[in-house]
Amino acid sequence: AYAPEYEKASLQNQSAVFLKINTESEQQISAEYGIRGIPCTILFKNGKEVRRQSGAMSAEQIKQFIGV
């Protein structure tokens, strides 16, 4: 349910870089960032984590989350 909204948000907010990782195949990255639940959205600015949200969001909620 989250994937289509995430995709929509990425297309609507092209000033931001959107990335997805597969936590099953990228377990080291998942552990490094302490990802415990799926989905987990993390906002980075200048290479540092500034916000984190667990659970699905709508495209509008993602826009608010990233502060656009």
C-alpha cells in the first residue's frame, strides 16, 4: 500500500532524492540504521538523519514529512 504513495511523492517532489532499500537483502544497512519495522521512512539532510517515521504515509503526508 505504501509503494504507490512513495512513488507518487517522489514524482511530485523532484527536489528531494528518494531511495528504497530491501531490508532482507541489505541487512547490514538495515542494522546500521536501526530499522525495526517496515515501512520505515528516514529523512536525511546533509548526510545526517533528521527525522524518522514508521508506518505507511500518503503522498501528502510524505510531502509534509520532508518539509516541502
